[in-house]
Amino acid sequence: MKKDVFNSNYFTMCDYIYTNEQIINQLKGEEDFFNRNLILARIPKKYWKYQWDHISSDLGMNDYNHEGITVINHYLDNIPLMKEQGRGLFIYGGHGTSKTTTAIIILRKIMRLYYTGYYLHFHELLDFVMNSWNDELKKSFWEYIVQKIDFLVLDDIARNFKMQERESLIIDKLFVYRSNNNLPTILTTNLNTDDIGSLLGESILSLFKENVDEVQFIGEDVRGKKCQKKK
């Protein structure tokens, strides 16, 4: 049944992106069905081949990351339970500590298990709610992402984002709806939870603390090392 839902999601997503020429061309050039779903989930292609054993090996060189690695391993091994419980992740740390890569590795495994997933950079989220809300097709697509996608990755929540009251309300509704309906959200950021509370509001901070497991990555920028270890 999950596979049928996954396939249905594929065609629904196609309906929403039929005006996006770039995505259409990418789909035409990709024969593998799973990779076509990665395209529709907006997962950047450079992340398709990263492997958790390589990333965790780099992170494990710093003893302070062992607890975070354990949390990620538990999440990867218990995705159906995470979905049932609506448990997300809050991955934070310095630049280049593999936060985005880790979130996307998890999302890829989620989709291998026929759950639906979507990747969204936070500046794209803000751009959407600020500039696209009067477009009925885009609004419908947004509601589909918020209400129907099993696992949502929101990447790179940053301190310098500025939100007006309307944008703040829309984002607040996103977290409230997904929290109330056991739809996990995975977030990455350079900020800790207290900084997130200052940026997005105390009500969202409260939801974070109730519905996500915190993971902190510490260490040097490992982007160069990851490029050497791609498969």
C-alpha cells in the first residue's frame, strides 16, 4: 500500500511542476524511477551519492559528535516508528559539519521505504510565502507539501532571515499542522534552539522541543573530505 501511495505522490507532484521547465528537463533526462522522485523532491543532485558511513566516520573523529551519531543511527534504523510518532530532528552546528548532507541521507532512506519526502531550503520557503501566495497553483502545491508529505526537510534556517507578521503566521501554521498530524520535520541550522525561539517565536520553539530530537555536530569544515569520498 505504501508503494501505491508513493507512486500516486509521484504523479501528483508531476501535476504541480508541469510549468517548471528546468525540472521537466531533468525528469526527461533521468530514466531511474527513484532518481526521478529525488528530482521531484527537490533534492540537489550533488547529494544523491553521499553515504552515511563516510559522513559518520568524519564526524566520529570528534568525540563530541558520538552522541549525535547515535541519535542519527537510531533514526535511520527506526523510520517507521519515527513516522508513527511524528518525530523529527533538529540538526545544528557550525558551517561544513554535514548537517544538510545528513538530513538528505535520511530523506533518501525515507523515500527508499516508500514514504514521501520533500527538501526545501529555508530561503525558498520565505520566498514562496512572500511572493507566491496569490498564485493558486503554487498555494495548492504548498498546502500539499505541508499537509501530505510524510517527511519534510527544512534546510539552513539562518539568523539573518527577516520575516513579516504574515510570513511568520504561515510558517507557524506549517509547524502546528505537521506537529498535530504526526508529520515529521527535519531541520538544519547554525542556530541553537534558543536562537530559533528568538527568530521564529516561542510557540515554534515549544513545538521543536516537543517533536524533534536535537543533534549537534561539532568540528571543522569537512566539505572537501566529502567530495573525495563520494561513490
